[in-house]
Amino acid sequence: MRYQQSDPDVRLMLRVRDDDAGAFAELVQRYEARLVRLMRTIGPRNDLAEDLAQETFMRVFRARKTYQPGAKFSTWLFTIAGNVARNSARSLGRRHEVNEVDAPRGPATESNAQLLASTALDASGMMPNRIAEGSERAMIVRAAVEGLSERQRMAMMLSRFENMSYVEIAETMDLTTKAVKSLLSRARVNLKESLQNYIENGVLGTPDEDAVSSDYDEGDE
């Protein structure tokens, strides 16, 4: 019950448990864009991101009567989202075969692609030297991100986009904090290796190790 008084979203979810439709609508409004963004990265197909986000909310609603506020609401929500993404991947029989390049182009898709590209570069410690604008930049880094394992991608997204602590990520992914640190460290190394050819060709600058250390070498929160 430790988050009940301090987390306003927990209080909203308790109202949802009591069948308050307005509280549920407010939670959807607060988290819909964040869930869609997460599903674009950890889901099996980019074009399913909105559907998977909606499925997550439906699971939240169906589970409302058994909800117990034992953790931060976002931790509980993203745990459900991870399960939804994995179930979808299994039902399709393949994973990550369609990415943002193949999805219909639009302002939202392009915006998410650019945000993901910038985040991946930050996470890997790469400093842009000469890189084409728009879709080329997104395509290069997106390919590197999609080469990460599902767990590495999710840990990176929760850390970079949701600003979750190691402890919160560990709770969400059912891991130890040591395992989370290891996932983030391997994600950083794998991104750097995937982008190495672009460094050598002058498309990306050399890694900024200080930036890498500041991002991933912090202690437990």
C-alpha cells in the first residue's frame, strides 16, 4: 500500500476499481500516447501499436476488481503492456517483421521515428557528426534498435522515456536490479557495435563515453 497516498494514478485506479468511468477515462488520457510509443518499440509490428495499447487498457479494466495498490501504477501498467506485447508476438508467429519504414507514413509515425532515433543515439553515447536528416537518420538508428533483444529494448524505453529507476524497471520486468543494469549495459554496447560502420564512414561521430557513463552507471535509486 506504500504508493496509495503518494501516487495520484493509484488513487485514480482505486476509483476505477469502484466502477468510476470518469477515472478510467482520465487514466487512458494520461497513458495512451505513452503506451502507443512503447508498443511501437516492443510490439511485434508497428502498425499494431495502437491496438496493443487498447488491449492493455482493456486488461486493466477487466482486472479492476482485483487491483491492489502494492506498486506504482505505471509499473503495474507497463508490466501488463509487456505481457500484451509478448502474447501478440507469439500469436503472430513472428516478431518485429514490420517496422516504421513499412508502416504508412504520417506526422505521428515520423515524429515517433525521430524520437526513437534521438533516444537510441543518446543511449549509445553516439554524437552525430554528419548524418542525413529525416528518414535516413531514423532508418539507420531504428535498424540498430530493432537488432536489440525485446528485453533490452523495453529496458531502454522504460529508462529513457519513462524515467523509471532500476528498481521500478526491475519490478515491471520481473528482474533483479542487477539484471536491469546488465540489460542496459548490453543495449548500449550492442547499439555502438551496430552503428560502428557509420562511425567509420563519418556518418556518426565517435562515442562519447562520458555521456554513456552518465546515462547508465548510476547507482540504484
